Amino acid sequence: MVFGWGGSKTAAAGIAQEDASQLFAKLASGKTACVPGDGGAPKDLKTNQSNLMPEPNQNRAPQQNLNLSKERVSSTIPISERNKELPPHQRDAGTTWQYPSEQMFYNAILRKGWTPNEEDMSNVIAIHNTVNERCWQEVLKWEQLHKAKCECPKLIKFRGRPREYSPKARFLNFLGYKLPFDRHDWIVDRCGVDVRYIIDFYNAKSSDPRQPIAMHLDARPALDSFGAVADRLYVQAAWTVSGEWLRNTK
């Protein structure tokens, strides 16, 4: 389904097969919830304009039953020093981006008007963090093409654009494939040069029976410059010559 680099499957681990399938179905549809509702969500929502995400909240929700962890985990994704508008919840992160806590994620879902399952939050956070780490690894594969000029690319910012389908996603949909259930744009600092990456998220089947479902990532540089076009053409040609596409069809 994916042409050239950028294709990667990330499986869900540590979850029973039935639970994992249900959870991924919710994640894939954008509804980590039982039924629509306000869930006690505040009406005066504030959105961070740097990434179009709701401002994080570590407070217990009014109708919440379980205690959710407020612990945050540091990622391996370095923060670019050129980002002068870090969200408030990232300003104490140090040198790498921090992931949201269970409580922050739960509140964010509430703010979207859904009623999330509190029991799911630990698994949701684990999947969220694993997927983002995999996204960065896919970005670094492309950045290897420019290692001679920049050994340590860093992430400036990211933005969620779930309903703004990329031209590639629309083309694949025209060929009969499903549209991605989410999209992120990541702006990478290549030692002073901004490079935008598009990451499309698809449902996928896992080849490991112990991992009943998986998420497919398609990460690649946006066609914003002649350099990005050259990278995409080079990788596409290398992928075609390698014969990997034949092995993937077997």
C-alpha cells in the first residue's frame, strides 16, 4: 500500500486480543468513547494555536470515577531550540518532548465531547507513546539522507489535521484504499532548515497472531521544496529497484 519509505506497522502490545481490537476500533474512528456526550467537559475550551490541540489539564474531571496517573514520560524526540512558542506544558520538558499523562489524555478526550472509558487510559497512553516514537524513527530514516549536513535533526512543532487528507492519501483512496483515520504534520529542524513531514495513520493487520491488530504509518517529507521532491524520487527509485514491493505482495 505504501510506495517507498514511510511504511511501518506498529502493533499493540500487552492487551488481550478482544480488548485490543475494540480499543483500536475506537482509536481508528477517533472515538475512544462509549457514547457521545459532554462528560462534564467545560464549554469555554482553549486551543493552543501552535498545534490546534486543546490546552492540557491535569485536574480530575467532575464525573470521573477512577484515579488516573498524572505522571508524564519523556520521549526520545529532541525539542528544537528554534521553537520560541512551546506550549506551557512543554516548557519544563528539558531537551525532549514530554508525553501527556493518563489524566491529561482523558480530559482531552472529554473536551472533544466524548465519554472515554477510564479503564482504557493506560493502554491508550502506551499506544500513543509507542506510535509517536515510531513516527520519529520513520522521520529519521528520511533524515539519514542528509546526515552529512545535519547529524541531529529536532522537532520544532507538530499539528493534528485529521480531516485534511493529503494528495497521496486521496490518490490511494481513488485506487480503492481506505482513507487514513488521522494525519499529523511535523515540522523538523534540519540544523536551521524547516522541513515539513506528513504522517498518515491507517488501520492494518498484524502478522503476529499475538498482536491482533496494528497501526500503519506513512511518513514522508511534504512536497514543499525541490529537495523534498528529489528525496521522494530517490527513495521511490531505490525501493523499486530493491524488489521490496514484490516481497510485500506475497
